[in-house]
Amino acid sequence: MPKVMASSPGSGGRSRGRRVTTTLAEINVIPLVDVMLVLLIVFMVAAPMLQKGIEVNLPVAARATKLPEERLYVTVPASYRRDRRVQIGDDRAGIPLTALRERMRQAMAERDEKEVFLRGDATVQLQELTEVMDALKIGGVERVGILTATPPGRR
């Protein structure tokens, strides 16, 4: 609210009358909104870059379906032929095929549904996928599903 101040009597004979001054008692939120919008844009741009996954070129199947809930994934990357390592979940380092049996025993001990979804690169041969499936079965997995990609243009 503006304040009205009377002019002082000793101001040299000429008075301009009443002077109106305002005090700034509100918080200016415009810079706060600007900073918040800049932060929002930064996080929106940076978030997709932070998500890293395992790059696998899935084979295409006409009857591929989407899975409704979170499952345990075992990935057989294209480098499997060279190093005999598979990846469980989001583990980028991978584990040797010989250790897969024990890791599956540990993982299946605390699960009700003893099923695993196998993701194999399109360049991996059937014999190599069969080796991994055998290790999974020995490790206590009852059901193994093989994931495929949906063909382009079909949903």
C-alpha cells in the first residue's frame, strides 16, 4: 500500500506537495519461476541420456506380445561366442556361463514363479541359446521364454 509523506518545512520554500512512495513488501516470484523452468528443461533433456541399457538386436516374430509385469531377464549378447558371458537383468559386466547355474539357484530360491525370459541377439546361434537354456534349467528355472521383437508397422 502506498505511503503518503508530507514535505518537510525546511526544504527551501518550494514544496512540491505530497510525495507518494511505495515499499516493496512482496516476494518477486518471477525469477523463481524462471529458474524452476530452466531446471525442468535441463532435467527433461538429461533424463533420457542417463538411461543406459544393454544393446541387443532382437529377432523379429509376428506373434510377439508385451509382458504385463516385471520379470527376470537373461541376455545373451553378440559377444557370447567370444567370451561365454551372459547378463542377468541390467548387469552390464555379465557373468560366465559356468556361474549362471548357481546365480539362478539363488534367484529362484526366493521366487514363486520360477521363470526367466531369455533375450538373445539375432546373431547368436541356436546352439548357443540352447547352452544357456540348459544352464538355466539346471539352475532351477522351470519355464524359459524367448523374447522377440515385433515387426515394424505392427503393434
